[in-house]
Amino acid sequence: MDTRLRSDALENRGRILKVAVAELTHSPDVALSAIAKKAGVGQATFYRNFPSREALVIEVYRHEMEQVANLAGELLRTRPPEQALRQWMDGLAQYAATKAGLPDAIGKAASARACAGTSSGYASVPAAAQLLLDANHQAGTIRPGVTVEDFFLAIAGIWQIDPRGDWQPRLGRLMDLVMDGLRVGAPGPLPGAEIQSRPEPR
């Protein structure tokens, strides 16, 4: 019985998070009762999982950042480093465009209280970028010396795209430009060099 109760609790939590992502993306001020209703859970269940708006928003942010970060390891397991980096950039850009309302919700949550959990959630994304950059440096497919800070400054334009327009072709061109810049001066693979597997970011 305990196992079933735990399974039900996890299912309820997952359903709340899924609905919350969609609703907060459209409106950072959406009522918590509306999220609970669409998730099909009662108020008591909702508040047992998320006792406040701030707790919900921070958990949504952490969950979304983990999804973006985990994609890096998945891509590196199935694709060459250069292709994995380029596809991860697409994933990050898509997140920026389709989750346009979340930064407002996060900002309001952060202003309501100091939320250390936000920074720890974001940390997994630079770690994922570092994983991809290291693999590409080792493969000789990007120019030497590119840091995580360089990378995020180079792709900062993804946060400026208006998601109400025809954003996908524009983001694709922007990511191609960044990738072309990363390739300039790439030394190519060293003779006999093998790509070593690296642990996924946590």
C-alpha cells in the first residue's frame, strides 16, 4: 500500500508540474487554484506538494533546467560532439522561445523571497555546456580556449527573440552563426586521439 501511495503522490506532483509549466508560460500570475483544477488534484494535495507560489515556481524552474541539462548527456551518447553541441543549442533556444513567460514568474517569485534554490537549479545548465565544450575541444571541432562564459554570451540573442513571430527559422540562423564562429580556428582531431567518455552533469 505504501508503494502505491508513493506512486500516486509522485504522479500527482508530476501532473501539477506539467500543468504549471504550461500555465505559468502563458501567465505568470495564473491562480494556483486554476493549476490545481487543471491538474485534477484537490487544494490539500496541491499545497502538500507546493505550500506557496514561490515553492511551485522554483520547482518548475529547477525541473525545466534539469530537462535542458540532461539533454546534453543524451546527445553525447548518440552523436558526435560537434553535432551534439549544435543540437543542444537548438534545444536551449527552443526552451528560451517557448517558455517565454517563465522568467517573469521566476522574477516575481525571487522578489517575494530570497530563493537560493533558483541558482542551484540553473547551475546544471552551465555544467551541461561545459560537458559539450570539453568534448568538442578534445575532438578538435571548435576553436581552443572557448569558455562557458564565452558560449553563453555568444548565444545571448536567443532570449531576445519574439516568440509571437516566425521565431524558428531566425533562431536556427542565429545558432548556425554561433556554431560557425566556434568552428573557426578548430585544430581538428589529433592523430590517434580518442574521445574519452565523461560523466553527465548533475
